[in-house]
Amino acid sequence: MSENVASIARAEAGARTEARLARDRRSRGTLRVARRRPVAEDVVEFTLESADGGRLPDWAPGAHIDVILPDGGAGAGLVRQYSLCGDRWRPYEYRIMVQREADGRGGSAALHDRVSEGDVLGFGGPRNNFRMAPAEEYLFIAGGIGITPLLPMIDQARRLEKPWRLLYLGRSARRLAALEELGEFGAEGELAAGGHRVTVHAADELGRADLERWRPSDPAVRVFACGPARLLDAVEGWGAVPGGRTPRVERFTASAQGGASRTEFEVVAARSGVRAAVGAGESVVEALHRVGVDVITSCAQGVCGTCETDVLEGVPDHRDSLLDDAERALGSCMFPCVSRSREARLVLDL
Ligand SMILES: Cc1cc2nc3c(=O)[nH]c(=O)nc-3n(C[C@H](O)[C@H](O)[C@H](O)COP(=O)(O)OP(=O)(O)OC[C@H]3O[C@@H](n4cnc5c(N)ncnc54)[C@H](O)[C@@H]3O)c2cc1C
């Protein structure tokens, strides 16, 4: 790359990063729990309002917020991501649903056990790594709590009068949230007048679902899926469906990425010129923190998108669960909480 082209690329990437940081700074605030109610076994819904009663930042289907867990007890101060599953046209409230994770590090348990109506929580965002692309027809596939980002997508498809189908899978119907509101769309399994259909598949009654049967053959259909890793691996395993589009998925926990190799390399924070050697046993974020370069980060698993950073030079070794194949090949951005470098040197717009 010539010096001229490189400096234009640097300027453009810098403007993007500034915009992202400004947006992140602007969108931090506090939310008051207006209502909480159980909506399925081990799932609680929280309706959240701005603590000062003001309008909340806008969002689009697929967006999530960072929730900062309350002080005191297990999980204090942890940041966890929750998809916005309410009505985006109600600007004074957000709605989230939280499933208790028995083997988690305490974030979901803290929300279930220690957050009551009237409590105030810190939040960041909204941020969206799972945008709903235009399509003639939609196939939504949800596994358990993975229904949350898909609910606003269904609402949008409905408003746009686009045909859609939902396959909603779970261990048992008792554990599936939002069945009542989905029921309003018509009898289960029936193709309703608007061309939509909700199919609920509870494994305790019906056994394992035959996912292959749902693989679209019509190029007009776009697939959006969210749920446990095994389900999303299977959907991604379809590869490009007719029309050349790969299914879009959102993972709540990290997928195994990028093999085991962890070599050492140098990372350069271009804005300050500060360099750090990234050891085999640490992440880029950890190496940069060690030399005083702050990177805004949250999940440390490559799933939330908070630390997205532009790459100015070098070839990233992507280990996140967010980018698609085309974005990976482009190599213009990466998530330094997990991703590494394929070459000896990596220059980041930090
Ligand atoms: C974009 C996004 C949107 C999300 N939306 C929702 C939502 O709408 N509703 C919802 O309930 N959750 C959602 N999540 C998940 C949520 O952020 C939390 O991860 C979840 O509530 C569990 O938090 P926890 O602290 O209890 O468990 P965590 O510690 O976060 O653990 C979550 C899972 O990861 C596994 N795990 C934990 N630590 C490790 C480790 N070191 N190695 C391997 N596996 C590990 C655990 O087995 C557990 O199943 C979302 C996540 C993301 C990234």
C-alpha cells in the first residue's frame, strides 16, 4: 500500500473509530426497573426506563445493551449483554428477557435474585451486531432464550408485510418465553393469511427436530438464527443457501474459533505509537493494558462487539463469533479481546 493510500485509510478508519467511541460515551446511562415478571421457567422479563425519565437511545432489531450488574454479592460489577426484545417504537422503555444460567459466572443469577422493581442499573449501548437485512421472505430460527433478538425482527417483518416463518426450538415448552405473544400471530403450524407461520418444537414431546427439513430452497428467503452453539453450528453448516446468502447468526456465548496456535507478535497502537509484545498466553487487550493503552472491552469472548477496532496494517487472525466470512477476508477490523495476528506485526487504530 502506498503511503498516500495508507494515510487516507488511516484517516477514514480514525473517523469511524471516533464516531464509535463518541457513540459509546454518549450512550452510557442508568435505567430503572419499571416492571419484572417471570415469562417462562428460569426466564424473567425486565421492562427498563431511563432513570431520569427521558427518551432512550434508538435501536433497530438485533440490537443489545450492556447491563452493569448491581454492587454487592456474586456478579457485582459484571457487564452482560441482553438483546432488546420489546417494541422499538416505544422510545421511553427497553425490554429484556434474562435466562438463569446455572453454570455461568453469576451475571444472570444476580439479575434474577437481586434486581427488583425500582432498582437502578448502569447500561451501555445499544449496539447491533445482528442487523436485519432486507429480504423478500424471512426464516427465523430460535433456540430457547435465542428468541429475544428475533422478536423485534418478526415485528418488523410483520410491519413491512413480508412473509416470515419462525422455528422455535427448546427442551420443553415450559422453558420457552413469549409463546403467548407469538400465539397471537395465529394457530401454530398454520400458514396464516399474511404468509407467516410459527412452529414450536419442544424436544421433550417431539424428540430432536429435523433441522435439515428447514433448509430454504427459495433464494428469496433470508435466514436469521439465535440460540445455543449446537443449533447455530448446524445452521451455519448449511453454508450459502440458494441466492448465495449465508445464514446470519447471533451467538450469546463464544464459539470455538481459530485453532489452538497462539504465537507471539507485536501490536502497535497507531495514535500514540505505543508498542506491546503480545505473549502466547495473553490477549491483545491485555498486552495493551499492560503498556497503558486503554481499550473499551466487555465480554472478553468475541461475542459482544464492544472492542471492535480498525486494523491499519497487518493481517488479523480472527477468533470472534461476530464477523462473517467476507468481513474476515477483508481484514479491516477485528475484536482484540480474542483475535490475534497472522504476521509478526499488527497496527491498530487505537
Ligand atoms: C449479543 C448478546 C446478546 C445476549 N442476549 C441475551 C438475552 O437476550 N437473554 C439472555 O438471557 N442472555 C443473553 N446473552 C447472554 C448474557 O450476556 C449472559 O452471558 C448470560 O446472561 C449468562 O450470564 P452469566 O454471568 O450467568 O454466565 P456467563 O459466565 O456469561 O456464562 C454464560 C455461558 O458461558 C459458559 N461459560 C462461562 N464461562 C466460561 C468459560 N470460561 N469457558 C467456557 N464457557 C464458559 C457457561 O457455561 C454459560 O453457559 C446475550 C449475549 C450476547 C453476547
